[in-house]
Amino acid sequence: MSNDIRIKRGITLRLKGEADKTLVDAPRSKTYAVKPPDFHSVIPKMVVKEGAKVKVGDELFFSKYTDKIRFTSPVSGTLKEIVRGEKRRILEVVIEADASDDYREFGTLDPLNAEADAVKSRILESGSWAFLNQRPYDIPADPKDTPKAIFVSAMNTAPLSADVEFILKDRMEAFQAGLNALTRLTPGKVHVSVNGQGSGVFKGLKNVEIHNVFGPHPAANVGVQIHKIDPINMGDRVWTVKPEDVANIGDLFLSGKFTPVRTVAVCGSEAKERKYFRTRIGAPVIDLSGAVDTKNVRVISGDVLTGEQVNTGQYIGFFPNELTLIPEGNKYRAFGWLPFTYNNIPSNSRTSLSWMFPNKKFEVNTNLHGEERALVVTGEMEEVMPMDIFPMQLLKACMAADIEKMENLGIYEVAPEDFALVDYVNTSKIEAQEIIRLGLDLMITEVG
């Protein structure tokens, strides 16, 4: 059974530098890293020390406040370094990889014929629980909770985003096995949203409810899909999983081994090799991007709207399927405030003639074209927000730390990524995603 979801409000940003549909295996790197800051609200407690030998699937650290959530090694090797920041916060756990991998065995299991507790235990002990996220708050799922539903968005609409169908076309057996496992974690439904104009590779899925989604970005955001299918109310818990991680969970049950596969689309106008690399979670950026001039190039782990800035000496994030390289906005644009002066950039407000060429692809940089200014009523935020919420009012409530207003205005339904286009279009230049993140953190502290 499938249902249609049609999104009208949003923007399709067409940028130069899309990755070619060519999949190659990335060379084995010398080191890999797991980065605890990728898991918001998790305070890591190390289990192994520097110099210890680990296998794929061996525990590295666990969550201080939810000790059942374990984070395991993506490769076998030696724990080379624990990188710390301010107040000794752990930023990276770096592993020097062996020439080949040695796996910790967890045993095969058919999730459909196993007890729900056995399925949950297998996911927890292998470290695959790190793939599960919770709404509200956009934090790792709590094993003590029982979600009313689980959502998987098997599509991408962000600019230069990876093609999910291409990534999973040879992993459909594992994807179905992962979905079977997810059905054992909730008494409700497992919802899979797919591109309504896609190739139909997901049509044969079983034990799930399929939704065909049409429309511009952010149609693929799982928060938008939850809002349209089964909205979150106070006290509800909903879990989300990224599509490739569903396949990784499926491989755990099929092979009995923790599978930390990450397929990364290297894209952007400054990328040297625009293709898909199949690698491991935590691979070094330089092994995928090549040597680039980071003074003039912004390297982003993720897409251009929600990704994290990294340098070539760092590692890709735990979740993103993109490594994006675009020019830095470090050049002044003379008379940039004059309308119709520069017509080679996408324009939502039609101050550039580029709106007359809707299918043209543009080369963009990181220039904000102005500094932060007053937050005034323009209606531009509402044009790109397909949820039935008032984005400006919610942002103001978060800035004022008004918990009651935040609840009334829909804070439980949103995550920072849902405000990425607000960041892009609003003329006040405020960091909307950061404000929403701080608002969600306040709700965790005050409401729980």
C-alpha cells in the first residue's frame, strides 16, 4: 500500500557539481575516527584506552546517561588517539587500521521470527543503535522508550544530495532485513517515504507503509514527512533511521557482523573527482576529497544547507552521505546590493534575473552578502516551510526561552534541518538552525 504526499512550499536549488553515478570502492585508509559530537546530547565514557587492539564491532565508548547505547569500532586496528577539546571533551576517537578487518561475531538472526527483546539486544550490543534517532529533540533514541512509529526517508531533495536509490540498488536484501528488524521495535508502523518520480526500486518492500513524496526541498526531510503522516504531540516518541543505515542494520542480522558502510557522494563545483565512494564510517576527508586549497574552498561533511565544515585533516561525519566542496565566499562583491547586478546566482526574491532560467545550474559560494540585522515580518520564511507552523514566531520564542510558547508553536515537531531553507532565504541573516538547536536543548533540560 502506498500514499501520496505532495509538498508545494519549498525551493529546488540547482547547483553545479553533482556527483556522477559512478560507484567505486575507496582505498583503505590508514586511520578512521568516530566523533562523539555527531551524537547530540551523548557524553561519552571510554571503555578502551590508547594503544588497545579492537575488532570491528568492539565497544569504544558508551553514553554516560544511557549506558546501554554503545558505540563500536568501524574497523579493526589499534586505538591510536583520543582527541580532546575544551574541558577535556572528547572530539575524536582515532583508530589506526589493520591491513584487513577482523570482525566480532554477533551471530545471524531472523528478526521476524525472533523475540522483540532479542532484536533490540542485538542492535544494542553491536553498536548499531547509534543509527537510530529520536523525535522530538533530534537526539539518539532511548532504548527504554517505545516509539509510536519509525520513519525512514529513502530520498533526498537537498542541493547536490546523494541519490538514495543509487546507493541502495545493490543492497535491497539488507535494506528489507533492516526494515524487518525495525518492525520489532515498535507496535506501530514503519513508514518508508520514497521519491514519487523515482525508478520504483522500493516498490517491492514488505512489512512497511510506503509513501510517494512529490515536491521541492525540504520534501525529503523526515520531519516534514512525520508532520504530514503522523504528527508528534507532547509525550510522543518517534524514531528515524537513515536509509543506508537501515541496510547496515539488515547486514547485522544477515551476516552476524557490525556493518559500518558509508557511501559518500563527493560533489560540488570544486570537487576533483565527482563520484560515489563506498567506504567506512569515519574515513579521512583527504582520502575522498584529494588535496584542496582550504583557503579558497569550503569542505563540508554533508550537504550545503545542513553540513558541517571540516578540513582535509579531519574525518567525515557518522551520518552524512555527501562530501561537498564549494568556493569560499571570501571575495567582496562590489555593489552587490544593487538589484539585477549579478545574475549568476540563484535568487528567491527575484532581485536577480536568474529566476528567468529555472533549470539553470549555478556555482555558489559561502558569502552571506550582508551581516545580521533586525528580524522583521516579510513572509519569506513561510514560503519555504511546508509544515503548519509559524517559523518566525517559533524562532522568537526560542530566542526568548519561552517554553510555553515554544510548545504551542510546534517545537516538538521540528529539528534544525527543517530550518535550513529558512537560513538560506531570510534577509536577517540569523542562524535559524542554531537557534532551533538551542531551543531543543532547553526543552530537554526543562521538560525531558
